[in-house]
Amino acid sequence: NIGAWQSTTPLLFSGPIGGGAGAHDSAAAAYGNHVYLTGGEYSSATITAILSFRNRIKRATINPDGSLGNWLDLGIALCPIGQSCILPFGLQDHKVLIYKHPSGTTPYLYITGGIVSGPTATDDTWYAPVNPDGSLGTWIQGPDLDQRRHGHDVAIVNNKLYVYGGTFN
């Protein structure tokens, strides 16, 4: 059984267009004691008509009681050399997962597809190592998907990444 839902640390965006909440059509994955939120579309609380695609990566620590610590925007935080603090480009309606091969020592965060601007989707795949401290290493571009797609889903079965469904354009 699942217990009652509880509120935790809100996700807020701050930047050149003002502050606000959101992350419409973002993607999230958890590994170890961190949860990562990538991309999405944020709406400004001060300029509500502006919606823009973001290349942001946010990370929060998962506390022992299941609550989340404060969200850290890796693109605003000091970004050490060799770490990926933003996505290769702004994405919305993409998918992300984190996987460590059974014979490997390093987990990787994978990003597939998504909308890059307007209704235009991408067929890109990207991945970055998840470092022991929860930061991300340098992005590596993977093979293109068979089609440009967004709103799809992903799974790993027998050490193979499957991308299926979605809207193609």
C-alpha cells in the first residue's frame, strides 16, 4: 500500500525572465540519493506570457525520510571543469533515465528525443556519467534514434535501451 501523499521542497525557477514554478514536460530520474530533473518549459511568475525551453538540470538530495532537500540548479551553481551543468540544448517532452551496466562501475544519465523548438522534435541521444558526488561528467552524443520523436517512453531490458512510441515529426 502507498501511504498518504506529502508535500516536499517546491521546484522553483529563477533566471533572466523572473521567478516562478514549473517544469512542464520535463523529465526526471533518480539514482543513489539524488533526483535529477532535466529540461522542460518554465513559465515566469513576473512575465506570464513568456514560455521558453530550458537547458537546465536541477538536482535534489533524497533525504532518509523520503523528503527532498533543496533543488540545486546546476547551471547557476558554480560548475567545476569537466562537469555537465546544463543540457547540450534546451529540451521539452524528452525522456531521461539513469543506468549502470552490471559489469560497469559508472552509472550514466541518458537523454532521448524531445522537442527542441516549436513543434520540431529531435532524434538525438546524449549521455553523461554520474559522478560519485552526484554531479554529471561531460556529455557524449550517442547514436541518433530511428526517427525524430517526443512524448515517447524508454526502458532498459537485458542491457539494451529501448525507445518506443511518441509523436514523430
